[in-house]
Amino acid sequence: MTQKGKLTGWHVLFILCVFFGVMVAVNVVFTVFAVKTFPGEQVEKSYVQGIHYNDVLKDKERQAALGWAAEIGFEKQDNGAPRLVSNWFDKSGEPMTQLTVNAKIVREVSEEGMSEFTLSADGPGRYYSDMSELGAGIWRIEVTAANSDNEIVTAHKTLTW
């Protein structure tokens, strides 16, 4: 003799399974969307970089001892395209010539538009590269300069174009 509408143990088990099944499914969907839209690692091998962070600090101390200074910016060309300009100065503030200057440019929060190139000399301490394909937005720029003694200094800047 069963009564219609009576709650039994099987009903409770079914309700709990459905409830937790829906919760797990929703969490899986949210996790998949989160990982697809942002993988969580902006820099490759960030764990390894963290382990070697003391090496980075020593390198910054070495660069500071050299006393080089860099200015990085965009200039608008006659055709409206940007030109990346980097000015380099030694410890006494004099422009540095005969440097090999390379740059890496990437979007602030993604790898979109990443490119690497060499800057050309344009007067004492001034180096440039014309960038016809650069879209509007925020760009993270890393400029590395090396002299004939193989002393290397890297400067970072975030710019908006």
C-alpha cells in the first residue's frame, strides 16, 4: 500500500543525484570557458622564471651599474603609421652610438601582434623602426641594446598607440 505523493528514500536519492549532477555540470562548463578565454599564463614557463628570479635581480643590478638610460616612445610618421623610437644614453648622459638595438613588441594581455625586429641608427643615441602594421591599443615593448663589448641592457615600457 503506497500513498500517492509520499516522499521515499529513492526520491531523496534521485533529487540529490540530480542536484549535484547539475552543480558539477555547471562547474565544468564554467571552467572550460574560463580556460579557453584566458589560459592563465601570460608568460611561458612562468614557474621556471619564478625560480630564477634572483638571477633577474642580479642582472638588473649589473645593468644599473652600467648606468645606461633609455627612452622609448612612438612617433607619428607622415603617413600616420607609428615609428618606434629608442634613445640611449651612457652614465654621463651622452648619447650612445654603435649599439645593436633589438625590440620585441606584444599586446599587453595576449600574444596577439607579437613581433621582433632590429632598430636602425638615426643620429647619436637615437634608434628607430617604422611599424606600418601596428594596430591601436596598449603595447608592451622590450628594447635590448648591446655594445661592442657585449654589454647588454634591456628596457621595458608599456605604450598606447
